[in-house]
Amino acid sequence: MNFIFTYYIEGWFPKMSSSSSDELEERLEEAFDGIFQNIHDDIVAGRRKKKGKRTYIERNREEGHMRLWNDYFSKEPIFPKQLFRRRFRMNRDLFMRIVSRLSEEFRFFQQRKDATGRDGLSPLQKCTAAIRLLAYGSAADSVDEYLRLGESTALSCLDNFTDGIIRLFGNEYLRRPTPEDLQRLLDIGEKCGFPGMVGSIDCMHWEWKNCPTEWKGQYTRGSGKPTIVLEAVASQDLWIWHAFFGPPGTLNDLNVLDRSPVFDDILEGRAPRVRYVVNGHQYDLAYYLTDGIYPKWSTFIQSISLPQGAKAELFAKVQEATRKDVERAFGVLQARFAIVKNPALLWDKAKIGQIMRACIILHNMIVEDERDGYTQYHTTEFEEGETSRSSQVDMSYSTEMPSNLGNMLGIRNHLRDRRIHDQLKIDLIENVWTKFGDEY
């Protein structure tokens, strides 16, 4: 500041005689006032936040709807069904079914007129925007140029779409297995060499990029980045039967299992009763195939880490190949919906969970629509009645019976019985050898 004043005085004002001192003082006073006023204006201008008017962009949304309609939904669309399947992650009939239900049940997805009488965005534009964000995991404004809707509108479409999918289809496509579903899973398990098996269980991590700073220590593990855990049970056709999302990334699979409701139906007496025979021994609890970290309970069957002998080697090979169903389900889920593969950009954990839940529901809807084309195991031989099943569901068992604490403690001990686990594993090794030993 002193340098500025000195330069101002010496550079602009030459030396004057004493008779002109009054004039000099006036000119100095004016100069100082001007300098201080300029500095003050600069400071105020730097701190002031100028709020301009919101920019209005005429996007011509009608043109966006017509382009979308001609490209994919007209009688003779420009792009064939293969490209529709690739870009929307599902067949057109399934997508139209979702759009129809949403537009019937939710006012947000109904096309309405604005204050000027102009038609708003169509249900196809809103649902397509949400699907593109889920499928490609891109920024919210990436659909602006094609669909003609802004960033905030695209985020609103995504939020309402995921909420609508959960409310309309969650009870059906994230249901616990019915007796008919359970019988089909048991038949597939028997075809694989594992009578009584109803799927495989494992966990995956979803990176949380915008995790709040005060939570990072709780959600950060070996990778050094915050993650949220998803525990899932999947069957051979990639259907996800159980999804538990939300535990922090510092937890391993055992810690997640302690918090998981995966066995709540069994403990509370709401699960159908199962009976199956392996190597001449009868069992009454279905089980999952797992990796080595899970405990040795009667409901978990692990591989053999160091197999000794041909029977143990064959069992380890078959078990590890069959257990990969849940890994395949995770891979397909992430491939279909890149938003689950990429780091989560949202701050709100509840909305992140809503997106994960909606993606799993959509995944199961696609599986139901397409699994006949890729299912490796067919259960028609069990449906014909000529082949006797070794695994059966008791259809007459009532799941509405009240439970009490004594029953729950007894069932819990039965679930965690190490003796039953060891005997079942021995019997399964013999069963796998009997079924596939000639091919080994």
C-alpha cells in the first residue's frame, strides 16, 4: 500500500513551492480518496455474488420425442431390436411394459401440459433418460442433446424411476422363494450334483466416491477408497433371490453375515420345509455354496482348499464351478448397469441404496424375460413324474405358524450345527463322485 501511495505522489505530482501548499493538500486529499474508493470497490466486487437470471434454453422437447419414437418405437424403427436390446439393456416389450405401468400409477410419468398449454416431456423420454443413466453410468446432462431435457430434469427422472420400479415391481422380483420356486432351485441343484442346494452366496463392494469425510474411516478398507457392501444369493439362471445392501466397506463377509437377514425366514418359521436325501442320509435344511471365509454351518458348503485324492479334487472342481453363479450374477449386474460398476457420485446413502435395489429388480425382470434362451439346466425330467426326486419341498407345510423364542433358539442351533455340516459334506463328496466320477 505504501508503495502505491509513494508512486502515486512522486509520479503524478512534481515538487511545488511552499506558496502552493494548500492546493497540494487538496489535490493529495482527492488522490487519497480516489485510491481508497477504488480499493473498496474492488474488494466489494470480489465478495459480492451476483445472482443472474436463470438461463432458459428452448430445447424443443417435441423434436426429441419424435426422434426417439422414430429411432426405436415406430412400426419401422431406424434401429433394429438388437440395438434396442444393447442400448436399453432389455427387450422392447419389457421396456414398454415398464413405461405403461409407470405412466398409469405415477403422475410424474404422465405427459401433462404446462402453463402455456404446451405438451410436456413424454413418458418415453423420461424413462429412456433414467435407463440411459443407469445403463451407461454417465453424467446427468449426457442425455440432453438427444432427449432434450436438462440435467436437473434427468436427475428427477432417475429418482422417480427407481422409486417407481421398487414400489411397483419390488414385491414380485425381490420376493423370497415360493414353494414352487424352491422346488425348481432344488431340482437344478440336484442336476448340478448338489441335492438340497438353493444357490450361492457372496458379497461385492460398490465404491462411494462422494462419501462424507467424517464417514470415510468407517467405509474405507484395503483398497483405500470408501465402499458399500452388497450381500446377495444367486441361482444358476442369475436370478438374485436375496439382496442386503448398506453395510460399510470395512466389514468382511462374516461381519456382513452377522447383520444379514438371510436366515430370518427360517428362524421365524416362514420358510417352506425342505427334505432331501444325500448318500442315504436325510436332511431338512437347504444350503448355499460359499467360499472359504464363511463358517462351517449346516447351511453352508465350502470347497476343499487342499484336496487329497480324486474324489476330493472332483468335489472341489464341481463346487467351485457351481459357486461361480453368484460371481456371474455380480458381473452381469455391473455389465448391464454401469452406474453400479462406476463409483457412486451421490452423497445420500439412501438414494444410492434405492438405485442398487432398482437395478437388481430390473436385472431379475430381464432374467425372467430372457433366461429360457441361456439356461443350461432344464427340470422337465422332474416335472414328467417318471424320475423320482431326492429333494422335495413339503407343499402342505404352513408358513403362517407363530414362532416363539424357544423355537428360534433351537432352529438357530440347528443352522449352525458343525456336525451336520461335516456329515453333509462327506455325503456330497460321495454324491458328486457317483454322478460325475466316470467323466473325471
